[in-house]
Amino acid sequence: MANKISINVNGKMHTGAIEARKLLSDYLREDLSLTGTHIGCDTSSCGACTIHLDGKAVKSCTILAVQADGCSVTTVEGLATNGELHPIQEGFKEEHGLQCGFCTPGMMMTATDLLKSNPNPSEQEIRDALEGNFCRCTGYHNIVKSIQYAAKKMA
Amino acid sequence: MTKYIGKSVKRLEDKRFLTGQGKYTDDIKLVNMAYAYILRSPYANATINNIDISEAKAQPGVAAIYTGADIPESIAGVPCGWQVNFKNGDIMKEPPHPLLVRKKVRHVGDGVVMIVADSRAIAKDASELIDIDYDIHDAVTDPKKAAEPGAPLVHEELPSNVCFDWELGNPKDEVAAALASAAHVTELDFTNQRVVPNAMEPRSAIGHYDTAYDRYTLHTSTQNPHLTRLLMCAFVLGIPEHKVRVVGPDVGGGFGSKIFHYTEEALVTYFSKILGRPIKWTADRSEAFLTDAHGRDHVTNAKMGFDANGKIVALQAYTYANMGAYLSTFAPAVPTYLHGTLLQGLYTTPKINVDVTATFTHTNAVDAYRGAGRPEATYLLERLLDLAALEMKVDPAELRFKNFIPAFDGVTQPGYQTQVALQYDSGNYEPVLKRALEMVGYEAFRQEQANQTNGKLLGIGFSTYIEACGIAPSAVVGALGARAGLFESAQVTVQPTGKVSVYTGSHSHGQGHETTFAQVVADKLGIPIEDVEIIHGDSDRVAFGMGTYGSRSLAVGGSAIVKSLEKVLEKGAKIAAHLLEASADDLEYNDGKWTVKGTDKSVAFGDVSLTAYVPHNYPEGIEPGLDFSSFYDPTNFTYPFGAHIAIVEIDKETGAIKLKRFIAVDDVGNVINPMIVDGQIHGGLAQGIGQALHEGAMYDEDGQLINGSYMDYCMPRADDFPSFEIDRTVTPCPHNPLGVKGAGEAGTIGSTPAVVNAVIDALWKGGHEVKDIKMPMTPERVWNAMQD
């Protein structure tokens, strides 16, 4: 059964009819072609699909698209402004925080949420905040440094 | 002059990944595309009596449902790319691996029915309406038990579950005699447990048949597009190779698991023509756990003998290697030529014998996983050495210094001939361990350990490893059973304006080739790095390639690029000489221009390239254009090495392990981009440490993978690691033009035994003289070890 929803994604309103069971992650990827949000598991463990829902980091595979009706969503595609990289994107580039790039969008969305609530996190606080985001390439070493870079830049 | 080589140039490919514009296979949407879901066996060993698809087929939105009966008998299944022979010379057992099973399923996850529908959700829903009647049989999952008489047979047409047996090194009686006369023998029985590669991008494949051109396109998350095309066309589907394009677009990690040609690739390709629509299949994570080729899974007994001075006199190893139910592409090579051949390690051991029995079990296939055989060899050697040091009450670092092969550069001194077939290219082993000890502050640590009073147990573990990379000289691997050459190709196309397109057969899925290779090209041509583009992963754009694995990309693929660059410069010099009215011998090339030696007369690279394509004023007898292809076949493997040290602290009350420090000093030869090499080491360490502390695929007696999801399989997380402390030494490779050895697997190969050794060391210091703790070393296992 189709359900009508209106969602603001990266500053743009999207209105449409979708199946009630559709996950927000699938809605973003399939209906809006925002494929920067990745799907790495079926158990809401890996964090590759992390987005911001009304400003808070959320795994978009844990909620239905209909639950996001009337909400504001930011995906990785909405991080940069006018072609200028967000400090977290710059941090990941400068500190080699990505290799294959698959976990990167989710990592950056989690990291920006962390920096909002804790602008100057310790290494341990960063590592703790990332416990819901898996990376298989970097050993997390440079991801931690990337987030520290962004924290400094945003201070 | 090097402007880029040796510098930590920021990655040129990053921007698309940082802005969500990376294009992975599942991101691709084709017109009129249908979606496949594969219904898999829930049983490890069962006979299919009947498959009823009638109800599912009638569902709205279901386009087609295919079973094994829809695949012609002529398509037997996916092939194995490496042949190992039995000790008696017989060819290994190589039963077919069907695309969809008709009669008998052999592991949980074996594909039985493919449902194709207008959406993935519809396909999945329909799969629940399919009724398959199975007769369930007993299963065997352990590689050693599978070899016992009376074990349930995986392939009933075979006499036993043994795929092959194999032996390498000195005669067993010589090794036995040396062990018998040894002053001390350390013996260890252990399991190198099965792990799941877990690339973050699940595998995905899209098959598309274009009627207009009678041509197929396969997009697939592969490390190896050309080999996939070759195997699928020539050995599975019988489609002419020139009628198939295989694209490996952005790929979200591989770690070995995406080297191989998988059934799903052939299924979507084959049925896209029959259905008349593109078909996409994407694994969910549970399917990835069940079907991505796993790694390791060795059951081993090993003995190492020492003389009274602590010199190793002999090594005997017996290993049972699990192949799984079917032979994956390179599976037979892993426990043999990538494992047995590395048992010399860094040591002068004069007598070595390794005996391997590979068996089929009712489990998912096992194949190359980051390191592939070399981590198993390193684990074997390094566990024995640290344990021997504890048993003989000598220092584990001293024991290694005593046994290291003396330094040799491979240029003025010959390579080192091992007892197990290989000839090491160059090596200087003492400095890596010395540097690692310095970084640890070894003496101070031992004091701290001796004086510890906080209710915890401190331990230190060592691992000094060697690996064989730059895979590989084609003739050598051919003699060892490879059914493919392992060269690499590269085309360098200089555009008229002097911009350079490089087409490489290597495939980047995180390694940063678009940067590293561009650094090499820009420096060799003396042009800005922005003028270079690296193109890979598309069989229509890159003429041929052998893909990326075995830390081979720079050593083999990079060398092929250098060969083409040399041809560009050689031809360019002839054109420049003509323009300068000089002899080519009188020219020198520097900073992007040819200059007549001793004068200020010069012509720039861009002027020469333009002349090559607008050949009005042009030397006689020379073809227009500036475009060269090369194939590079290495003369030897490369041999990176290093020293890893782990420091752990064990909570006596709970058995919990805290990894306090991890020090890695690696020698990967020359380094083009230190930042990228460091990143490769970091990631490798996390995977190796993950095996020691967290990971392990667990099959129960019925052959169920009981931890086949991220809720159950412990993936290493950010808070499981300290920041790594790494450094390197540089011993150039003497036989390739860049002097590089490869860095992709070093971290994984060295790190696992260092962590286990550290835990064993801590336990001995606490009075618990245990020889082994099973990996992953959970708190429960460690706690139990302290109760004895």
C-alpha cells in the first residue's frame, strides 16, 4: 500500500508515495538516487547508511521512510556547500581517512554529529563514538586523525 | 629528480568518495532492470527431491524463476584456476561447482533457485513461496575429521573427502633425524581458524545483454575484471570473450574475497539474455557471510628443534587445510605454494618439511584472504619461536637474532635460496627487529612487567615475518599449477596536448592506485600530476589485466607502466632530436623537456607529443602517435618483511585482554607514497589483530554458520585498537624497476601471532604455563586458561 510522504533531503523537498515497509536507506538510494548512502548489512550494525535525521546521526536502515515524513534529512551528498568540502570531508582527505570509500559517508555523518555535541573529543571519545561504524580498510587509525583534524578546523 | 615519488601526495580519487559520488555496482541502475534474489540451501548436506516454484511464479512482479534445470548440462559450473597434484602425481580432485544446484546441496548457502522480479523485495517475498523438499544428511565441517574414514562424503562420486595431499622441502627422515638429535623440541597443535573477509561493500553483479550488438556487459564488484571475463567466457558460459565487457567499477574493499569468479556473475550474465532484461543481484550481509570465500581454516601440528645454542635445526609441519565444499578460484594454491614455501621464514633452518592434506567439507569455500597462506605460515613459525623461548627460558628477541638469515642485497650478493623452493630477493632482517625493540623500550618494558602489582598481567609478543608478494613470474607459477599467467599490462597514451592516459590491468578497490601510479608517471615524464589519469577496471578500456591481489599492483602493474613510459621517452627522444636537429644520443630528458646536452636548446614534452600527432615536420621511418602498451612478467616474487610487537594486559579476574600497544616495523622496499603505505599497514594490522582477538567463523556440527551476521560475528571496532606505532626500513627490490615489494598484506601477515604470543607471555608470567589459546582469544578462553 502506498503512503504519501514529504521529506526535506539536503534542503530540497521530496514528496511521493511509497510502500509502508520501505526503509529510509532504500528510499534515499532507490527513489532519490542518492547512492552515497551505502548499505553494508541487514542488522543495523555497520553504520554505512548513517545519515542525519533532524540533525542527529541515525542509521537509515533502522527506520522506515514513512517515519521520516515531515523530517529533515542530510546525507553525504549534502555535506559540502557550494562545492566546498565540509571540514570533516577535508579531514578525511588530509589524513587519509578513507581507502575503498564504502564506510566513509556513514563515518563522516557519525563524526559530524559527535563534533556537534563534543567539539573537542579525546582519542578515546572518538573511538567510542565510532563503535557503530565498521571500517575494514583503515584500521580506524587515520579515521581518528581525520576527526581530530576536523575538530581543530571547526574550533 | 623526484617531485612526487616518495611524497605523501593526497589521494586524487578521494573527492568522489567524500561527496557520495563513488559508483559501486549496486549504485548502478539500468533501464528496465530486474532484480535477482537467490534462494539458498538452509542445510549443509541434503538431497533435493522436488522444487515447487508454481505459487512464487504466479506472484505479480515476478519476471522469472530459474533452477538448475534451466541451465544446460554443457554449463558445468565455475572452474578452479590452480591445479595441485597429489604426492603420487595424480591430479587433485576437482568436482564441479554448479551455478545452481540440481540434486545435492553441499553447504549452507549453496544456491538453488534464482528469483527475478521487478524489485528485490518482490523477489525476496516470492522466494518464501518456493517449496523445496530436502532429504537431510550428516555433515562434516572440520578439515581433519573430513579426512577420517567414514566421514560423510561431500562429493559422493569421490572415494574420500581428500582433495589432494602435498609435501615440500627436505625428506621427512632427514627432518626427523635432526629433530631427534635436537637439544630442545617445541611442539604445538593449533588451529588457524576460519575468518570471513567482510569487505564493507557486499558483492553485487549486473548482467546486461545488448541485442543490438550481440554483446554482454557484466558490472561486478571484483578485484579482477579481466580474469573474471576469461574464466566466465571460456570455462563457464562458452561465450566469445570479445562479446563480453566486464567492468569492476568502484569496489568497496576486497581483501581477496573479490578475486574469484563467483556463480552469481555467470547467472546474471547468462539469464540477462534469456530474460531480455538487465539483471542485478546484490548480496545482503547474511549471503556475504555464507558465500564470500572465507579465509584460513588450517589444523596444524608442528615441531621445531633447537640445538644447545638456540639455533633452529629443523621444522616439521603437518596441516589439514579446509577447502570448503567446492574449489574456489585459487583455493589449492593457498595452503601449498603460498604457505609451505614460506616456512623458511627469516631463519637459517637447515631442514624443513611441510605436509598438507586439503579436504572438502560441508562448508563455504575457503580461498585467499588478505595474506593468503603467508599469515598461516607466519603464525606457525612465530608461535613456535615465542613458545620455544618461554620453554627454553631465553629471550624471544635474542632467539630471533641468533637465527636470522644474514643480510643480502640481491645485487652484489645472491638471493637467499630456501629449503622450500623460493629464492628471497633481498633482505636485511636485524634492523627491523632492532628498531621495533627501540620503539617499545624493551628493557624498561621487561622491568615494568616484572614489577607489576596492579592485579593485571602484562605480556609482550613478537612476530618477525617474511612474505612473498608481487605475484608472480608466470613460468614459475605455471610450473606450480597456476592455470593463468600472472604478468600485468599497461598502456600509456600520450594525448596530443601532452596529457597522459594510463590504462592499467591492476584494479584499485581502496589501494589508491589513481594516486600512486600517477605519481610514478608524473615523475618519470616530468609533468604535473594533474596531467595524468589512471584508468582501470573496465575490459573495454583496458586491453588486458590480471587484477589486484597478492600485493602485486605496484610491483607488477607499476612495472608494466614504467616499461611503457620508457618506450614513450625513447620514441619521444627521436622526435625531439628531429625537432632540435640533433642526435638522440646527445639529448637528455629532465623536467618535462629534452635538452641538447651542454646547450640551452630544448623542446618540451607537450611539443613532442603534438608533433607525434601532427607529424608535418617529422623524422623519417617513425610512425605517428605516442602510445605504448607493455606486458611485465616479473622474474621473481618480492619479499617484504618486518617485525611486529604486541603488548597486552590481561585482567586476572575476567580474562579480558587489552591491547595496550602495537608496534610494526615493516620493510616493503621502496615507497612511492608513504601515507598510502602507512594506511595499508594500519588496515592490515586491524585484520590480523581482529583474527587474534575477535573474529572467527563458527560452524556447528550440522554445518550451520552460527555467527553469520554482524550481530554474531565480532567485527573489530574503533575502540578495540590503540593508535598503531609504525616505522619502516627500506631494502629495495633488486629485480623490478621501481624497487618496490608490496605493502597490502604485510600488516595482516605479521600481526596475528604477535598478539597471541603476547597473551601467552602474560599468562606464563602469571604462572600459567599454557602452550596455546584458541583464536579468537575471548575473555572466557583466557580466563579458563588461568584456572588450570
